Amino acid sequence: MSTDPEEFERNNDDDEVLMRRRKLHAHKEEISGLNLTAMMDMMTIILVFLIKRFGEAPENVAVNEDLQPPLSTSTSAIVPAVAVYISQSKIMVDAKPILDIENGRVVSEGSGSAFGPVGVALEARVRAIEALAGNGGTPFDGNVMIIADEDTTYEIISGVLYQAGLQRFETYRLIVRAGGK
């Protein structure tokens, strides 16, 4: 070791500088990797949002042997609305079965209008929309989408439209498939 006072002071100053640097950097934490849990939570939330948003989109009409809407050359955009499906075997309001159809006729139980249950289901849907509107949701606009099989009889379509009119639906949109000539 050197006994030189200048060298001693220089080393002492270097030690003080090093101590100050260590104190400044001691409180900072190093990021050693990605937090996968938070990233997976974020991806799950985005996935659920996309499924809810696009899973129920009006453009996503499940076409099968029982429900084949007629072909058309129309290019109008589909507007979201309450959906009434009329297949060869059922009438459904927002994908909930309401009435059965056999041989082109509605199977009704009891007296009264054969299409009464459709009116009850549409009325319940109107009340639900109005309740949501009361809590800041979209107000009831009176739109209904009729997604009917191409072989559906006029009697069935007119009965459904009549019940929709009784429940304050004013705008009827008949959904068709693209591809007509």
C-alpha cells in the first residue's frame, strides 16, 4: 500500500463515486422477462370480446338443410335487429324455439291464434330491450329480421309479421342469401 496522501484521497473519492452509483441503481429492479400471466389475461379478455361481438353478428346466419333463405342479387347490408327464424320445422325468436311446424303448417296447442306464442316471445324481447335502454343501452327501434326458409308458406310469414306488428315492430327486414341471378 502506498502512503502517498494524494493517491489515498483519489482512491477515497473513487470509492465515494462508486457508492453513490450503487445507491442510485440499487432501487431499480431489472426486468428479467415477460409477465406471461398478465399477457394471457389480456389475450383471454380480447378473445371473449371478439367471440361475443362477432358470434352473434346478424351476418352469421346458420344455413342448413332445415333453413335455406331464398337467393337474391341484393347487396344491402344487414342491420342488427331482433331475429325471427322460420325453418321447415320451427319458428324461433333470437334462436329460442317457439313453435313447431309440420307439413307447412304451425302445430298449435289450445285455442286462439296459432301464432300467439310468437307474439308473447316478441313482447318479452321488446320488454328486455326497453329495460336495457333504461340502463343506458340502445333504445327499441322497432326493427325485426325475418330469416325464413325459401319454402315457407305465405300463411306462416304473414302470421309472424302480424304478431310482430302487434308488438310495435314497424320495420321488417327479410333476409336472403347472396348468389341469385
